[in-house]
Amino acid sequence: MTAQDRSLQQYQQLLQLNAASHLLRIARRVGLFAALSTGQKTAPELIDQLGLRPALAHRLLDALRATGVIEKYGDDFALAQVTRLLCQYDADLGDELWQRLETALTADEAPTPDIERYRNAIAATQWTHTRTAIEAAEMLNIGEDRAAPRIVDIGCGSAVWSCAMAYRDSRSTVTAVDHAAALEAAASTAQSIELGERFSTIEGDPLSVSLPSSAFDMAIIAQRLHSESLAQGSELLERARESLNAGGELIVIDLFETDSDAKLGEAMESLKLELCTNEGAVRTATATERQVMAAGFRKPQFSYLPASPVQMGMLVARKA
């Protein structure tokens, strides 16, 4: 393929991506997604219910099928499974967040952080990292090299990461630490894999809630450290160290800065952190290693998680 061919291909892809984006938003605004959320409907039923022009509506339905957001069974249209997965934090396809970016770019003052919404959104969508969490548990060889671990998940969100580890070893336990809304999601995750009495919670701000001292073998901080300022992140790490027994291990899982040119996920997350947090940022593995060692841990081992579509990495460090 010549350079000219690649440019023409990218040109077509750019226009198609933009068009598909508009089609999704139009379908949402005219109520098509809401109408299909209650069950399958024919094109005439949708046209009548929503007051749409028939010819254009048929074309729109065909285009939406091509994007994969709706499906057709006989004469009936239905939401695709991927569309049903949209939760309250992304049901608007992220429009509220990106409109904030547009406003913030030219505003005289920095945007007011909405850290609570940011973390609630992570808790609500953390299940999308389930496959990567299982991979992390396999890489740590939970149940063999790390047998019967007592795990504390600090700032747990929906506890996908710690529950994936506990699932590999029936002798392990998880103590999830976070605010009430996140703990509700975490309890649901634990229930879904039948952890039962092996799962417990401590409600409160992970930066200030009281944790038992020297009580755990592993402390997990997943998708949390980089949303804090460096000072608060260090406080979080020190609290994790205090909760670990002698020789206990810290597991940090987060999005780490890469040298790759193809890093859309990293760039998007950086924008979210800038908009929604005070001093959060996607940081390098090297910078995080220094931060972890300064908090009283030995030199960490770092690896990317290949199953992650957004370059998640895992850093493992033993308590000094």
C-alpha cells in the first residue's frame, strides 16, 4: 500500500467514524434507544411511536445495524448486547464529559474537579477489565506461589481485581475498602463468584479510614493511585504498607504512560484525569516505582497486562 493509498484509507475512516458518532447521538436524542430498551419492535412500530419520517428512519436503522449497536431478527429490531451494557455514567456516550472539555479549553479558570463522579464511573465500568484481572491473578500465580492470601483492596471500586485473585484460591479472603456506593458494587461482584464469608468490607475514605495493622498478605490499589495527587498517593501507599504483615506485597494496577505512538486510551484517560481530578495523571512506571519505594517498599517488578486494551500495567513490591 502506497502512502497515498494509506492517506485515502485514513480519510475514509475519519469520515465514517465521525458519521457513526453522529448517528449514535441522533438515535439517542430521537428516543430510538429508549424505545428499544423496553423490547423488540418493528420499523413501523418505531416510526409510529417516535413520529419519524419513514424513509429516513429505515435508512437510519440500516446504518445503525451496520455499526453493530442494534440488531434485526426477522422484522424486529433490538438493542445489541453492547448497547445494553451502557450504564448511567456512559449512557450519554460520554457527551457531558467531553462538553466539559470543550468549555474548559477556553475558560479563564480550570474546571471544577468531579472526582466522586469519576470514581463512581470507574466502579460502574470496572467489570470491563474482568479478563485482564483474571490475567493478573494468573501472572501472580495466586494459589501456588501466593497461597491463601489475605487481601485488602484499598479504594476497591467494584473489586473486580481482588475478586479475580480470590477466585483462584478458595482459602483466600478479600477485605474491600471504599465508600458505600463502591462497596455495594464490590459486594455484587463477590456475590457473583460466591465468595461468601471470604469477603468483607470496611466503609470509608481510603485515605483516612482505619485499617488493621499488619493484618494482610497483599494490598491491592487498582485504578486509584494515578487519580490522586502525588502527596495523597504516597499517603495511600503508606497506609497500604502499614496494613501489610512482614514481607507482605503491594499490587498496583493502573494505566501507565507508554512510548507507543498508538495510545488513544492513554490520551483519553489523561484528559479525564485532568478534567475530573485535582492532580491526577497517567504516570510512567519508573515514576511510580520511585513513589512506591519512597513509601517503604522494596524495588518493584513491573509488567504490562497483555489482555488490557488500554495498556494497563501491574507493579508488585514487597514491604521493606
